[in-house]
Amino acid sequence: HGTSRINESGHLEIGGCDTVQLANQYGTPLYIVDEQLIRQKMRAFVGAFEKTGLPFQVGYASKAFSTLAMCRIVDEEGLLLDVVSDGELYTALHAGFPAERIYFHGNNKSPFEIEYALDAGIRLFVADNFIELEMLQVLAEQKGKKANVILRVSPGVEAHTHAYIQTGQEDSKFGFDLSSGQAHQAALQAYHASHLNLEGFHCHIGSQIFETEAFRLAIDKMARLAKECYEQYGIQTRILNVGGGFGIRYEENETPRPVEQYVQTIASAVTRAFQRLPQIPEIWIEPGRSIVGEAGTTLYTIGTVKEVIGVRKYVAVDGGMTDNLRPALYQARYEAMLANRAAEEADETVSIAGKCCESGDMLIWDIELPRVTQGDLLAVSCTGAYNYSMANNYNRIRRPAVVFVQNGEADLVVERETLQDIISQDRIPKRLLRKEQ
Ligand code: LLP
């Protein structure tokens, strides 16, 4: 992927940086992020939309990977930023990301989060439910502001990796239901609310989607809603956000569509579906995984090896479900290679275990590698999305450092947690203190 190659020393090199040197300098486990590849992906989405000649905005879904440095890159590339919590908003604002390009998602925004975002002056809220609409109206009124909103609609199209299903009523915690008329009712309520400015609609049909057809189907349903809202209430749809979810290639045999194909499908579906309406809305997308997923590689040091004779060889690394929860949570599959012996032929099948005290902490089952020994470096690819962002301190394991690499330079963008960090929020009640403490 991206700028990675095997260098003259037989080491894996990413962004012009030798991963063996990175391991020496920063330690392992280490998240390595290929900055050039992130920028390329962002430009691919923007470029594909530019070709369509339609109005558009590309947003980046922070939840996939959010740090101060990442927000700087999103800003430099001119994208919008989707945040879903006060923490993601704080990160963006602290990075100097312009509030007028930030918008807020989530099915249970707190009053604090709404006030924080209103005070910051974000671009808009993706309103999810009736209670939120009411909170937005009340809090905006108190502040003498008008909150821009688009409504999250659950369109009854659910896309999975290799298929989509269509349901009448979607059984989901997110958004206003379309088939029951909730979405229409919410639109009417938002339209008439004195301190809300309804700008359009949003849907997100799933993640790691391989088929473009699911987007077409969802867009048709959203356009029908827009048409009915226009004809019945005179509401105009200025923004149609069709979410993220574009698939990436975690394994060699997977075949997601190229970015251009998703964008073309979306553009032509919107053009066709809105042709009888007074205007084509500005089309928004908000990919996360397809921007950062392939740009991330996790580097581990191999520790212990255990062979269950005649059954399996377990190779343990110095991380696991604390830095990559996805195999344990979703049975996600990854590919890996030896970073320090990248040119060598594979000659055995092993399974990669994490170091957590839990049998389910297995990163990869049955992978072909050269015969490994303690101290070898394992590079797991495509770990840029939902790895660092879902990292945790189970077993009180410290979260890894993150480095950005580009043009042979490495920059530390997140420090490795220290042992002190592990207890930094702990407090001992007085009655449990030892005398000498
Ligand atoms: N927009 C909305 C409203 C979303 O809920 C999501 C992801 C996205 C955009 C970005 O989707 P992406 O382009 O990254 O697929 N933790 C899971 C993925 C959860 C996705 C949640 N929503 C995983 O590791 O696969």
C-alpha cells in the first residue's frame, strides 16, 4: 500500500522510513501512518467529485482516527470534519481546525456537547432524534443563535461488506425512521422551529461497503423524502449527506470499488433522483476508513512462541486487542509480514497472539511467515482506521505511540503512554491511604 517497499537491507520501508529504525527509535508496538497516502485518498475523493461538476463537500469522519496532527492534515486538505463527541470537537478546535468546517454527529449528544458546539460556532448539527431537536431549539434560543441542522434519517437500506438488505422499518438506534413518517414529521418540526435552520438530510448505510448499488438505493429513498417535504411543506433540501462506509482492501483477495466509482454512482443517482426538484443539493460524503485505513501499519516485536505439537504455533506480539480491537470485536482479518526480514520467503503457518489475558486476544489466525524468532518485527497492515481510535488500557497496558512518516522523515504525533499515565486519574480515598502516604 502507498509508499511502502522493501529496501536494500531487506527491511519494510514506509514513507521513506526504515521500520526497523522506527522500532529502535520509538519502541513497539508502534502505529506508523503514511501521511502521503492519507492526502492521496482525500484528493481522490475531491478530484472525483470535481469531475462530476456537481456541488459537493467531502468530510472526514474523526472517529476512524483523530489526533491533533490528523486534524491539521484534514484542514490543509480543505475537508469538512465530522465529530461525534466533545473529545473529538476539543481535539479539532485545539488543532486550530476552523469551527465553520466542523459538524456534529451522534445519537445522544449531551446538553454540554450541544452548548460547547454552539459556542464554538460549528457548521451544523446532524440531528438524530426528537429530543435533540428540542434541546437544539432551546439551547440555541438561550444563546440567541440559530443552529443549522440536517436530519439523520434511517432509510431502511443496510449495507454490509458484500451485500445490502432493504427493510421497511429500520431497527436502528440512529436517526429518524423513514417508513413510519418520523423523518417527515422531524423535517416539519425543524423547519418551523424559530432557532433552527433546516438545511437537508443525512443517511449512513453502513461501513466497509463494497457495492455501489446500496448507495443508489438509499439516495432514491432520500430523494423521495426530499420531494415529499418540498411538495407538502415547501421545504428545500440544500444538503444531502450520504455518509461514509466506502470499503477498503484489508486482504489481497478483497475487491472494493475504486473511489471514483463510488463517487460517480452517488453523483449520477443524485442527479437523476433530484431532477424534478428545484435544485440539486450539495452532496456530502464523510468517509473515515477509506481515508486512513490503508495508511496505517502496526509494528510489533515478537516475544514468545508456543507450539501445540501437531496443532498450531502461537506467536505472541507485544500488543493485541488493546491496540487493535477489531479481530476480537468483529472477527476482522489482517495481513502481516516480518518487517526486519521482509524479502524472505514464507515457510511456516503460525497464528499471531496478543499479550492480553484472554484467549480471544488473537490478531491473526493461520498466516504464512518466514520462521520467526523472538525479537523479529511483525508489521500488520491496514490498521489506520479504528485501531488507535479504539485502543484501550485493558490489563493496564499502555497505548502505543503514533508516528507520521513522509519523505523519509518520521514525526511523533502521539507519545507512548507512560506507566505514570496509567494511574494518573486514580485517587485513593483517605481511609485507604497508608500512614506513610
Ligand atoms: N458517518 C457516520 C454517521 C458513521 O456512523 C460512520 C461510521 C462514518 C461516517 C464513517 O464510516 P467509514 O467510512 O469509516 O466506514 N468500529 C468499526 C466501524 C464503525 C463505524 C461507525 N460509523 C470498525 O472498526 O469496523
